[in-house]
Amino acid sequence: MKNFRSMTTAAFVFLGLFLCSQTVFALPLSLLGINDDTDQLVLFLGDTDGEVEKTVVTDGVPDEIEDLVWAGGGTYYGIQSYNKSKNTSGTSQLYKFELNEDFTAANISTVGDAFSGTDIDAIEYVDGVLYTMDNKKDELITIGTDGTVLDRQGVRSLGLNKVEGLAYRDGLLYASDTKNDGQSTTTTSRTDADSSLYSINISDGVGNLDGDDVQYIGQIGFGQVEALTFSDGLLYGASDIHNLFFNIDLTTGAGISLAEGWKGSDIEGIAVVPSGDNTATTPEPATMFLLGSGLAGIAGLKRKFAKKN
């Protein structure tokens, strides 16, 4: 029996090592992005080797749309931010992007009237409501899909300074702050690692936020993290200055680079493409068959030894 236990342990170790060596680590990179420099909607398709193909879906995207969010089907939303230094009206406009089935064309239209807001850098969609951040007024704003402003909440006193990326999961908005180091709100100079990850508990609504609802998680490790998105429960971000796409640890906030040189340095917003390959870690079918066969073999050995004893 002692020999059997040794054989079983060795078999499990071997199978575990084999499984790890054969697992396909598919880059979860089927994304849409707004190129704010060229005013284009861009599709990024990744493969298991980290190579990224970039395709322009459409030109003529309205200027100053700095983030994008998927809202189901082929529908995406973005907000045109009129910074007061560029436009004295001090208003912003919600836009809807309706994409065709193969993501080769998009119909872009305004939604509702322009609303009071400047320096809008982030947007997220949660259960029919859009969350966005006005970094001029330091306000978290909720907007209906008809363009109506629902609520506003100041966030500077809660510890946030310049939020340029938002992503939602399980009652929490995750926010990338590109100026706040997590220890103070007076950071005066940018570094290569000045972006921080925060969580915002929105379960009681935006208007009821207090200091306990905003939690600092940690330094992401990359500067100018201006885009966040979830895919299969994993948080991903992109750095506007480092030309990097990366996974972000939700417990420490640390970013782990997945794709270098992915031609996304001008992309200030990313959103998942539901029809793409969003698998984080998927064993090959043959690997799963071999694993099952190995476990069945171990079970057979155990029965054989049991009969002899």
C-alpha cells in the first residue's frame, strides 16, 4: 500500500506538470478602442502568442471621446468630453455606437441632450445605467441610456483625484487614478508608476457614497492607465504612454504585462467584444482527455492493489 501511495503521488505530480505545460494561455484580447488622436474606432484581435492585429472599424468618430463601454449585443456607449480649455460651453454629449455582426462597421448617433460636464475620461455600464467621471469637477455621475443625468457625487474628499478608467464587478466599480498615489491627493509630478487602483462600492447608490465606500487597493505599476475592462472575471488595463496591455491583480492592484507593442498607445478607452475569444486559461480538449485517462488509470491501479491485499 505504501508503494501504491508513492505511485499515486508521482502520477498526480506528473499529470499536473504535463497539464501546465499543455495549457493554452489565450490572450483575452478581442477589444474595441477609441483612438482619440485619429478619431477612429479600432478593433484589436489577439492570439495565444501575444500578437495583436489592429483593424480600423470606422473613421469619423466624434472628437474627445476618451472611453468606451459595451452595453450588450452590438451596442457600445462613449461620452464626448468638452474640456473648458477647448470649448467654453462646459458640456458633454453621450453617444451610442451600434456595430454590425462582424464588427466591420458602426452607426454612431447622439443620445439625449448635452449635459453639464467637462474632462470626462471614464465610462462604465451597469444594469441599464452609465457611470462616468468628471475630472474637472471631481464628480462621479450616473446617466440613463437616454442621456438623462440621474445623480452626481463629489469624490475628491473621498480620496479620488483623476479617474480615467472604470470597470464594474460584483457591486464594485474599479477605478484607475492616474494622479493619486494612494497616500495623498497632491501628487504634482507624473512617474512611470503613478496610476493606482481603487474600488468604489456603489451598492447603496452614488448619492450615498462616503469614505468607507472608496478603498485604495494598490499601485498598478504603469503610468497613464486610461482604460479598464473586465473579461471572464479578470480585470485588464491599458497604458496610454507605455503601449502596454496588462492584467491587474484585484487584491494588490499590480499590473502584469500581457502584450507589448500592441499598437494601442493612442487608445484611451477599451471595451470587450463579446464574440471574441475572452478565455483566460483554457486547457486543450486533448489535455483534458489525457488528464481524465490518467485519473481513471490511477483508480484502476487502486482497485487492483485492493484485490491483492
